[in-house]
Amino acid sequence: MDSLPQPADEPAAGRPAGLNVGDPDLRKTRLLARECATCIFKPGNPMHLDPGRLKQMVTEARGDAGYIICHSTLPYAGSPVPPAVCRGFADRYRTWQLQVMERLWGFVEVEPPDPDPTRTPE
């Protein structure tokens, strides 16, 4: 019997239980390979967040879950990519939760979803 929990399998307070950044097959935590096209950390506020919202999200993530799930990988966004840790957050904040995930399981980098699903691969 495996006594180790799956990576990031315990939802944090306020986080929906169905969102899991753990890859059950690889037993690693999914992390975007790079920032998505509309990353909340890109200059110019591409997600049109209200003033102070990004700061609020970072404060909550640093105190609770330890990471932010990339909005482009959320199920309601129709993403073909399962939920993954936001690369913009992970590159800027080394929370203890991310450090534990990295040391216990490691990360598997996944490509962000294509913002234009009608585009054909070249």
C-alpha cells in the first residue's frame, strides 16, 4: 500500500475539490512549461483583472494553497490541458508548498493550451 499522497491531491481552503494539479500516471505535479498567452503576470493586464485583484490572488495563494492554477487550464475554460500550476506564479514565488512538491514528486512541464483552438499545427 502506498502511504505517500498524490502530488497536490489535498484541496486547499476555498479551492474546488475537483481541481488537481497532480498527474496520477507520472506521480508528478503539472507545471506549465511557460506562461500562457494571457498569463495574469504578463504586463498590460491581459486578463483585465480589477485593480488589486492580482495582489489579492497572490496573497491568498502564498498563504493557503501555495500556488495558483493557470486560468487557461481550468475545466470551465474548455482546456484540453488538465489543471496545472501557473508558470508566472511559480517563477516569481518559491512557496514552501511548491518546494515540497518539487522535492517529493518533481514537476512535469506541460505546454499551455493554444489560445486559438481553430489554428492547425504547423
